[in-house]
Amino acid sequence: MPTIHVYLPDHIHSELKRLAAKRGMRVSELVRLFILEGLEAMKAEEGVEAEPARRVAEGEDGERVEARVARRQGRVDEAVLEKLMEIQVMLEKMRQSFEDRLVDLESQLFEMQEEVRKLKAKVHRLEDAYEDIVNPVHVEHVAAHR
């Protein structure tokens, strides 16, 4: 595939990087998209300006030509809308997946916190039992201090 090299001022390159990141694209993909959109717009302009004169001269009225151009634009809009709908569905699936995962993680966290609470209670009981073994309290010793 042929390539082109373009030298851009830093501020324009930074803006392209920001826009590309926002859309989840690489800068080269964004530039390619801009070029394609620009070419389509130029073709549409040429079609709107050049075709009507030729078609009107051939007997087709201007309204039909405008309707044809509008249909073309509508097809482009429909394709963009369809793509946006696909992206929206994909994002919704991702959101649901993340929410499900979050619920799972919250549940696991709660279970771990409960386990830690039980372990702490067990440690306290073991510490008390150890203290009783190391320093036994004799009943007669306690009665003598009263």
C-alpha cells in the first residue's frame, strides 16, 4: 500500500493524538479517516455542482438531481448510524460484562472480609488459650487476693 509522510506542527500532532485516543484509534487511522471523509465530501461537492448542469441539460430536472444527492448522503448517514448502533451494542455488552464482574468481585471481597473476621476471632481465642497456658491462674491464688 502506498504511504505518505506528513510533517505537522507539534500542536496539531498533539490534537490528533488526543482525538485518536478518545476514539480508540491510532493517529494514522484517524488521519486516514479524515482523508477518506474529505475525499467523499469533495466527490459529493463535485457531484452536486457538476452533475446537475449536465443532467439538467440532458432533460433531468434539478429536483431529481438534488433528491439523488440527498439519497446518497442518506446512505452515508445510514451507514454511519448503523456503525454507531453496532458500537453502542458492543459498549452495552462491555458495560454489562463489567457490571457482572464487579458484582462477582464485590461478592468475593465480602467473602474474604468475612473470612478475615473469622480468622481474627480465631487468633484472639488462640492468643487467650496461649496466655492461659503460659500464665495459668490458680483458683486458690485468685481467692487469696480477695
